[in-house]
Amino acid sequence: MDNLLGAVANCTENIANVSMECISVDSLKTHIGGDNTPRDVIGIPCDSNDLWEALGFSTVPKIPVVSGPNRKTAMIPLKTIYRQDTAEGVLDISEKFIKKTLALGGLLDNVELVFKVPHGADIYSMIHAASVGCMKGRFRAKFASSAPAPSPNIQKLTICVVPEDPPSSVCDLDEVKSVFFSGINVGCNTNLVRVLSDMPAGYLGPEEFAGFAMSRIGPDSGLRCMVIDHKQLVALGAGLITGVAAGSSRPSCLVVIEYNPELPPSGETDGVSTPSGAAAHVCLVGKGITFDSGGLNLKPSKGMRHMHTDKTGAATVLGVMLSIGSRKTCPYKVTGILCMAENMPSGTAQRPSDVVTAMDGTTVEIENTDAEGRLVMADGICYAK
């Protein structure tokens, strides 16, 4: 568990604090140059000519330039394959900006991303996209098992929104704040999914994954969680997921995470309650094969290299549930089911031609032990029903 928590920290903790400001185009120059606050890096989309002009550039630079009235500031032009005046474009630009900034190295005291919201655009979706993108840009695709988390590279990140319409006429400041922090949460949980997906199987088996999920669901998470262990799965007749895990020394389990808008936030783990009048009930079922060797139908060596990522579905469901629980605005009951197992060959592994029984009594003949995903998911779906 310490290795996993250390990896989460190493991959994401490189920005000390994030804030947002909303200003007009006319006040941009004063905002950047007249407040006596030095900036180390400023990022502006390439197609925002008026923003560049407000900062004294007659043409938009094609490469990062050094400028700034208070001290030397790296001005980074930002491009995207999307339309830059859309939420998709803002998210992509924001992620690229943070990656470029972190690549500069060293300690940066003050970093600012500036983007424009055109007439009639949904300012809330663009602010949400910017905060998600900035958090995604923090991700470092590097697993570190024991090294301490590095000091933040960016002490302060400001997301500066410049609406073409007067800010007071296009947004409610309380709603802006809510949307902004919601995006921060979604971006951080996206990075958590990346960390879990890429975690080596030697550190993260089914039980370790379940333990980590439980550790993230506390009294204020807005969620309830329980783990159905291997013995309980056998008692429930879940022969598909337990059959997949039969060749491994690491037992299978189901992790069940519930969000119910009608229930008070709780970290209790004594079971998942029955819905009582929720408008709708959505179940998300995630494949959580912590390592997929193929079983007795062994994969070729090249095909096995990245099979520690076969748990990405379960990691994604966990990230979604954490985001839903944190925001607490979803009107529907949502249940996430993580189907955790390891598919390994051994003398106890299931064989081609074996017949196994699902939780609902359906019998299934095994033709290829490397088709394990549909088996664990089928028992997860049976449980959801």
C-alpha cells in the first residue's frame, strides 16, 4: 500500500495550489503587467490575437518567447487539434500547457494560463475543461516505488478566464467556483486512474486494489463500499470470476461502491443498501484483471508485456465513483462494481473444455482461458442485477 500511495504522490503532486480569476480583455494588460506580481510562465492560445495584442505583441509568436514587464517571463503559444473556442480545445490546451511548463524544470513561483471565452459560449463548460486539463497535465508517467514525493515544481497556478461578454452577465460566481473545483477533482481522479492502470502487478493484486479502493472512501466521500471476498463469491455461486482466479495464488474479489443521493455520506462498509425511490439506478461494471497471462492458453511474450494494464476498466469505475461522490450532485443512484482477479497458469487453473457456472446459474464452457474478461464481467453483471 505504501508503494501505491507513493506512486500516486510522485505522479501528481507537482503543483502546490491552483486558483482562478475572471477578467475582461481590456484589463488583461493591467492584470499581467500592472499588479507587480511577477510571472514565470504565461500560456495563451495561438488564435487569441487580441490577447497577445493586449500584452504588446503585434503578431502571435510561433515558439515560446521571453518577455514581461516585471521580469523575464516565458510566453508559451498553445496549439490544439480542436477548435480553441470549445471545451475540448481548452482542455487540450490546458493539459499541454502544464506539460510544457513542467518540462522547463526548476521551481516556478507563479504560472498563469490565459484563455478567452467567445460570445455566447458556455463559460462553465470551458472553466471545467480548463481545470480538468491542468490537472491531467500534472501526471508524470513514471512509477517510483520508494522515492519520496518531489517538492511542487509550480508553487501557484492561476487559470485566467477572459470572457468577451461582461463576466457579470454570463456567469454566477458561486457556480463558477463549484464548476472549477469539480474540474480539479475530475482531473485528479483521471490521474489516479492512470496510476492504478500502470501499477505493476507485483504491487497491486486483487486484494491490494480492493484495499486501496476502501482507503479512498472515507466518511466524507459521499460513498459506501464493501468487498465481497473469494469465499463469499464461492458461496454466491460466482463460478466465472473464481474460475478465472483458480490458477493464481491471489484470490478474486468484487468491490462494490454505492452512491445514493437519498443516503447520508458514510464510510460504513457493512453492506450496500437497497435503493428506496431513486429516480434511476445506474450500474458501472469494470474489468479488473491485475495481470493477464492468458491462463493455460498462454499469451506470447510480447503480448504479455503490458497485461498489468488489464485492470484499467476497474480503475476507471473507481475514478468515476470518486468523482460522483465528491461532487454529490448526481440525482441518480449509481453503483460501481469492480471485478478483480488475476489470470495465471498453474496446476489449479481452469482448462479449455471446463464448464463453470455463473452467479445466476448459467453454465459456460471454457474454450479459451484468455477470454477471461467476459467471464469476470458476467459475474459482475449478475451481481448488479
